[in-house]
Amino acid sequence: MTAVDASVFEGSFWRDPYPAYERLRTQAPVREVALPRGGTTWLVTRYDDVRAAFTDPRLVKDHRATLPPELREQAPRLPGPFGSMMVLLDPPDHTRLRRLVSRAFTARRTAELRPRIEVLAAGLLDALPATEPVDLLAGYAVPLPMAVICELLGVPDTDRDAFGTWSRALVDDHDDVDQQQATTGLAEYLYALVETKRRAPDGALISALVEVSEAGDQLSTEEVVAMGVLLLIAGHETTANLIGNAVLGVATDPALRAHLLGDPERIPPRGVGGHALRGRGQPRPGTLRPARAARPRPRDRGAPGLRSRDPLLPGRAPGASRGGGGPAVAARPVPRPAPGRGR
């Protein structure tokens, strides 16, 4: 391999990323790679290394933390809602946002949505033709999480087509101009929606985020908008990929398919989602984490240390789980670097 591996994120990677991840884990588990839109990053692909990267305070999310202290306050934040997005901030800003959001975005709120989600899922399945091939992604896996996010946020039915158009532009392989237009359109819409909910609360998540407070602290309008954008980006594509990969895993594993169909009670109570994350998890890596200061040489032989401000990218390939590949449905949960780990 060359000094910077330019082949990782090209061509066949997006159709089947797992061979590339396997090659990296065995040959270069800490590897400098070229990013699709320019620049380089250090890609980490082994479980213990990924887990350590998610919690290492020397690796940050806010790019301003890599600057000398005297320059941080004057440094510009990321534009638009991204400057207030929880996953792009570090403590104490991240901690404050998470604390406030968790008071509104509760397990009870998501559980109350379950009957409506079941109706949406059943309606999409009923609409699929029964006697001819179907595109599972277009007909079910992509529209389901979009519909659920709209229900969660309280987006009116009349606005959901536009909402879906913006979402697809943000998560699909659109060019920078399309993505910028989608970001602007979505943010402007959410700013208006927040003001609507402020005047007429309806119990949906946007209303709850507007109203939530703790010790006199509240989310600003920009922070509520940022949370809406984050839910859309983090919840739409990841869920669509999870559904598609879970079905693919069952469809291409005759033994697993026979095992589940032979006795439906073998399907875990919460479905196969968690196990699919391990067996065929989210193929895209995590978000970039620039180094706040020079990082010591990783334990792996031949891997150089990071320089200050070098970005690091934790991988989420299923083989990065402890236990490697394994069955898609396991008797007990297996640790895996899935979304939710770290900041």
C-alpha cells in the first residue's frame, strides 16, 4: 500500500465495504486514508482501538478545540445549525445539550410512538406488490424512518414531501451545491416550525424541546433546529441501511433463515436490529475527531503517532465487534462500536 491509501472509499467500497475493512484490520488497523471529498484522515478499524477513540478526551469533535487557547474564542463555529449540533461539540457544551435534550427525548416518548410506527410499517408493507419483485429500500426501508421522524418531530402531513426531498439530498450522494441548498431549505423550514410550535404546542418532540428547561437553562431556537437536523441525518440513512442489511443477511444465509422461520419465537423480543448492527452494521465510519494534541504512538506495530490537529475516523465495520462475524442473531448481546458509543 502507498503512504496514504487512496483506494479505501472508492468504487466497490460503497457496494460492499466489508472486504476493505477486513483488509485494513489485518494489514493496517490504523491507516492514513484519503477522504472522498479531499484531505486525509487516520482510519481505525479494530474494536478496542475504536472504543478507545470514542472516549479519548484528546480526540475532539469541535475543531476549535485544536487551536491555541488565545485563538479559540475568535474562531468561527461551523455554519448554520451545524455549529450547535450535539455530535460536533465537546464537553461542557455537549454535556449541557445532552442533559436538556434527554429531558424531552425520553424512552417513554418513543414507546408512545410504537403503535403509530406499527401502523406506518404495516401500511408500507401492504402497498408493496405481492407477486413481483420489489425495491425494498425505495418502497420500505427509506420511507419508513422518514415517516417516523416526521411523526416524532411533529411535521405536518402537507410538508412531508419537501422534508423528504431535503433529507435525501443530505444523506445521498448529491454534490455540494445540492447538499447546501438542502441544508438551507431544511434549516429555514425548521426555524419556522419551531416558532409555530412555540405559539401552538402540540406535544411532539419539537414542542417538548422548546419547552424543556433545567435550572433556568433552555435550548435556543438554533439548538432546537440543530437537534431536528441531527435526528434527520442520524436517523434516516442509518435506519434504512439497517433494515436493508438485516433483510440481506437473512436472505443470503439459508441456515439463519430456516432457523428463524422454523420457530418465530427464536426472534429476539426486540427484533434482529441489534444483532444486525453487529453482523452487518452501519457501513459508514463514524465522524471525524481531530487530535487536540499530539497523540502517542498507538500500540499497533508500525502505526505512527498522530500529529496535533490530525483527524481520526473510527470505523464501525461489523468485524470490529468482539467476536468478529458470527451469526446475525446471537443468544446474548455482543459488544460492538455501534451508534451511541462515545460523544
